[in-house]
Amino acid sequence: RPDLVVFYHTASNAEAIAQLEAMGIATVSLRTDRIADFERAARLLGELVGRRDRADSLIAALGAELDSLGHAVDPVPAVQAVAIIAWDNPPIVIGATSFLGEIVTLAGGRNVFGDVEQPSLTVSVETIVARDPDLLLVHSDDSLPGFLTRPEWQVVDAVRRRRLLRVHGTEFGHPSFRVAKAVAHLRDLLAARVP
């Protein structure tokens, strides 16, 4: 008998939300695709659970951590063009309005699909070639992505040269108070892969 059930805002959750509300269980539906969405969601949840002070504290700490990363003594030596591969068959890449795109930018990289005002988009391998990324970023476990050995992907220079960044962990999955940890880790990876 929860007091509140928190959902990610998507149409597929509408039926569950309606059923819970019919049983008198409060729900809230939050879209958390960007860092600013996390801040807004934290404030709302802090208000709903009567812990506004805790939410404000989390948001302030995150802002301070991100600010200190922006003033880091050792910035990434050279901005690198990064294609963020969310899926490989068909290729789905991350665009401008996604948390992972923000992380790449904050870490000192440049999302090669950062001019596309979508969180993600399906593209062809040829489109990836045309954007000519220095590095491919994948959010995966310890296994190598299958596209590295597929013939159709060998036209991508970063694939041929095995210029791959692999990240894992929930700090890369969605915005949270661990954003700064994700940025710092990715900055270290980018610095280690300077051409």
C-alpha cells in the first residue's frame, strides 16, 4: 500500500496509472531525459514526500559538482567528435535532447548528432560515416558490441580503428544526483583517447 507510485512519463504507463488511481493510490509521472528534468523532478518529489529541504540540498550539491568540473585544472586536451550508439541494428544514435548528449558535451566531447533536436533517431551506417566521428560511445556491459565485427559497419573509420568508448552503470542511464560522476568518468575516457 504505497503512498505514492512514481512513473516515467510515457503513454505505455497510462493504464497502470489509471488502475492505481482508481484504487486510491497517488501517482506521479515524470519525464527525466535531461539534467534539468532531474532537478525539476527532485523538487517535485521533495514537495510530494515532504522533504523539500533534502531535494534542494541534492540539487545544490549537483550544481556545485558540475560547476567544479567546468573549472577543472586538466580539461580534455582536444574536443573529439563522438557518435553515441544506442542500438546497432538498425543504428539508433543519440541526438541533442538526450541526457547522454549532455554528458558528452559536459565531458568535453562533441556529439556528432548534436544538431538534431531529438533524443534519439534511426540512421543508416552511411549517415554515421558522413558525420565522421572520432569515437563511438556505447552504454553496455563488459562485452564488445556486435557491430564491431559486422561487415556493413567496417566503413565507419572509428569501427575499423576500434575507437570505442564503453560506459556502464546507472549514472549513464538517466539523470540523477550522480551526473557529475558520469561526466568525470567520461572526461577521463576522452582524455585517454586523444588522437
